[in-house]
Amino acid sequence: MSFHVSKRSDITTSKAWIIRIIAIVAALVVCGIVTTICTGDNPISIFTTIFQGAFGSQRKTFITLQYVAILLIISLALTPAFKMQFWNIGGEGQVLMGGLASAACMITLADKVPNAVVIILMIISSILAGAIWGLIPALFKALWNTNETLSTLMMNYIATQLVAYFVIVWEVPKGSGKIGIINQDSNVGWLINVAGNKYLLSIIVAVVITIGMFIYLKYTKHGYEISVVGESQNTARYVGINVEKVIIRTMILSGAICGIAGLLLVGGVNHTITTTISDGQGFTGVMVSWLAKFNPITMIFTSLLIIFMDRGASEISTAFELNQSFADILTGIILFFIIGCEFFIRYQISFVKANGKEEA
Amino acid sequence: MLDLVAFIPRAVQQGIPLLFGSTGETITEKSGNLNLGIPGVMYVGAISGVIGAFFYEQGAGADNMNAFLAILIPLMCSLLGSLLMGLLYCFLTVTLRSNQNVTGLAMTTFGIGFGNFFGGSLIKLAGADVPSISLSATSAYFSHTLPGASSTGWFGKIFLSYGFLAYAAIIISLIAAYVLRHTRTGLHLRAVGENPATADAAGINVTRYKYVSTCLGCMIAGLGGLYYVMDYACGVWSNDAFGDRGWLAIALVIFTIWKPDLGIFSSILFGGLYILYLYLPSGMDHAEYKELYKMIPYVVTLVVLVITSMRNKRENQPPKSLGTNYFREER
């Protein structure tokens, strides 16, 4: 008996989701086994700990949701670019530049102009900074077809070093190598707390961008052009779409939304800037977006899953005095399973009996 | 004025991990696989070697270690660890035909997490009674220099003062360059990377070539991690110390236009750029300029990337099927 792989012509959505859920469950089982080996605790109490870490109290739930919101915004930002097959892995740098621009406004403009003006300038400058950081690799791509995976990657490190430079320029106190909380006393440039809750703003922004991106990709002419360019650049040219223009426009949008994420991180969440403020989420966002098949609504769940495991795993690491990187291992395992399961959605395996008759 | 005799050996030591990484990635990319998991693989290669050496040092005691085993055990552990990562990448992208970019990034997340986790928790997990992972005994074997390194003056310092893995890196990249350019195996491999359908029609086993070259590439890249921790860092593991060298190695592949022998000079050049900030004058009260100098390798890579794409010469292009998976029944 041998087997034969062929492409599925179509698969019902429910069947595809059953396959994905099986993969996630299998991944969780493997995660449980790995955790049991490392900690010696029993699997059920491990999952209780994970759940406690993510949703154990109201505060923890809000923090988890805020993390989800930031990751979701970054993933959404990258999505239009991926949809046109532009591998923007420079989310990290675009977020950092947005954050840097906000921090610059907060530090240099405090006490000079009213708070409202500072905040408006922060919003404008961070969106611009992110957009410019997205525009540069897009220009290279449009003009000379430069490999975008690597150019965006390099832009990340250039952004990191720029932030490192300004951190030393602005460091408080001198010689400490870090900025600390900006405008601790005056709160100039701190984004508002919606309904007295400091986590809510990011969540609201994320919801708005999710809906906006869903509509943009599905119902607008721009969204349609992005899909066509992603399917085939030749087709796009043939029907009269200016591919270069679409690439540049989409990357400006992508970078601008990353800039918003940077603004929220600096102005709303941390009130400071460090080189690690985006914490690898520019890369995680790539996977969140891809796992959701570039669908903004599905992305809510994929980002929730990743953050849930991440928060839970760091709870485990704290409880068992293990290294915080444990979360990355569990995230990796889950990703491998979900990546692998796509095969079973796209292809079907039929077993061929010795007499040559096929069975589904 | 730059003291070249002091500068060059440091540049070489910085360059060797990059050379391992870029040689491995070049071999991988020649088969059409763009493995963005290399940074993760290098972490896994490093930590696997550390784990092997750690248990051997704990088991045998630093005084009665056998020189042969002290090198062989970490080496084998490192190769095995990166081989497993390579197999994972191949299984997902070649057999299950998953997206290469996403698989690679997931491997990087996993690999760096794996390295930092075991680097941070190994002592606790093993229940050992030491304050930190410091494998100075093993490191001494790895960083043993060639005879005459200290007695031949500047010549010895520049050419003889490295551990055996540094010479291995150069030999491996020369072999890789020869095999790719002058042998039938290399020709087949390049055919697979350029156009797998044609290669398949010519009777070349595409799957096998992709598996072997990617796994081999990962094993070579993993050695870069091992060199870093055992030789450069003197056997001391500290989390995230390896940094972004894995990404630089991937960038180097483009810098060297897919030629491993060119990689020898470019990686040393990059190693030099990587530490140039230590040598450039910045004045007493302008420590911030150092951060700008650290940007140089990335800016240079970006510029080279853009220039190669502007010139657009046919022989300098990436393998044509790079980043795409091959499925025989899908044409």
C-alpha cells in the first residue's frame, strides 16, 4: 500500500477549521508534555497555571488584552503588504521609529506648547516616521526590485541603532544609559485613559483598525488592487494597475499603522523608549497575519492564542524559576503545528492499494 | 591610527561565526530554500554544544578531561542539534510545502528561545552546583591556537592565532565553493534551485537535494554558534549574547552573491565593521556616536543590496526558485 498526495480542489470552511483545531490541540498536548518534562509538575496544573497567568485576575486579563491589541495592530499593519506578496519583516523597525518620533515630541516639546498640541504632534510624527520607514524599502523594491525581506530586515537594525543613539542623547540621569519614565510629573504627552482605564485605549484603537482593515482589504478598490498584485504582477500590469504605485502606497500604509503601534507603546503603555520596546512583535506579527490567512477578523484569534501562550508560559517560568524564554519554545511548538497543518488543508492524501484502486 | 595587528585578529574572530552562517545559508539557498531560521539554528547549535560540554565537564571533572572527547562531544551535540532543526525545516517546507518565510521565522523564535531557555535554566534543570555556565576547560581545547602563534610576531598574530574551528570555517567554505562550481553534485544542486521542474525531469531527486543541502547548511551554520560560544566567548554562555549575527549571516549571502569563497573576505570585512565602533574616535562626552557607528554593517549591507539589484547582472541573481516550494503535480 502506498499513498498519493494531490491538491484539494476545495475544502469547506468548517472542515478546514476542524483540521486547525486538531493541530492546536495536538500542539497544546506537546507543550504540556515538554512543560511536564522541564518542571516535573502534572499537566493539568500546568494548564491551570497558564490560564491563571493570562486571565487570573481582572488586571491580568486587561494586560493580556492590551498585549493582544498591540500585536494585533502590528499584524494588521503587515497584512496588506503580505497580501501583495511583499514580505515586510520590518515591522520591528517601523514600530520603533513610530515610538521614537513620539518620544521625541514628548521630550523636546514638554513645557513649550500645550499638552493637546504635543499629543497631536506625536500622532502626526509617529505615523509619518513609521510611513517613511516603510516607504524606503518600498521605493527600492519598486525602482530596482530589491529583495524586500532583507532590506526591511536591515531597516530594523538601523532603527534599533537610531533609538540606541537617542536613548543616550536623552538619557536621564546622564550616564545611566536609559531614559526612564518621560514627564513623570507633568504627564505631558501621555495618551488619555479611556474611562479611567489605562489599558482600554490600545484595545479600542485595535478594534477600529481591525474593522477598517477588513473593509479596506475586502471592499475598496485599493484592497482589490493589492489582491491582484499579490496573485500575479503580470496580470496586474495587464489590467492596467500601476504595480509600483500599489507597492509604495501599501507600504506607506503598512508603516503608518506600525507607527501607530509605536505611538501607543510609547505614549500610552510604557511612557518611555528602549531599543526592545517592540519585543520581537514585528516578527511575531508576520506569523499571526499568515496563520490567519490575512483575514483581519481571524487575526484576533491567532494573536490571542499567541499572547495567551506567551503570558501563560511566563507565569510558568516565574512559578518554577525557569528562564522567561520558555514562552518562545512553547510559541515555537504551536507555530510548527499550525504551519504543518496547512498541508492537510491544501492537499489530500489518498491511499493507493496494491491493485491500483484509490481510496479517499 | 588603527592598530592593524590588533584589529585584524579581532575582525576575523567576529567574522568566523558569520562565515559559518553564510556558507550554510548559501548551500541552503542554492537548493531554492530561503531559510530564515538560520539565526535560530545558530543558537541551537551553540546551546547544544554547551549542553554536551556542560555534562562532560560535570561528569569527568575539569582536571581529568580527555582532549579528544572534550572536543568531540560538544561538536557532535552541536551538529546533532542543528541537524534536527534542519530536518524540521525540511519536513515543514519540502514535505509539507509550508511557506518558507513563516517557517523560518518560527524556527528563529523557537531556536533563540531554546538557546536562552537552556542557557538560563540548564544549571537548575541539571541540579548542578555551579553559579554560572562557564566552560573554560572545554573552551581551552577549542581555542587552542596553532604552534608558533606567539613566537612569529605579527604573522603569527594575524594568521595563526585562532582555534581550529576558524580554519575549519575557511576550509568548509572553500570546499563548498569548489563543489558548487566544479562538480556534478553542485551542478545538480544549482539546477534544483534554479528550476526544480526541469531538474526533476532530468532525473534529479529534487526532494533529496533539498533535504541534504538544507540539513548540511544548518549543520555548518550551527558550528558558527559553537565557535562563538566556545572560542570567542571563552565558553561562557550569556543569553542573547550571540545577538543578531544570524541575520547578518543571511545578509552576507547576498553580499557575496551566493559565492562561499567570496564569503571568507566579506565575513572578515563584516566582522571588522561589526567592531569598528570600538576603534573610531568618539571623544569623551559623546558616547552616543558609538551607537551610530554600530549602524555601519547594516547600512553597508543595505547599500550593497540596493546596488546589486540596480546593476541587475544575470550571474549575480539569486537562485530563481528561491523561496518557493516544489510540487511535482502542480505546474
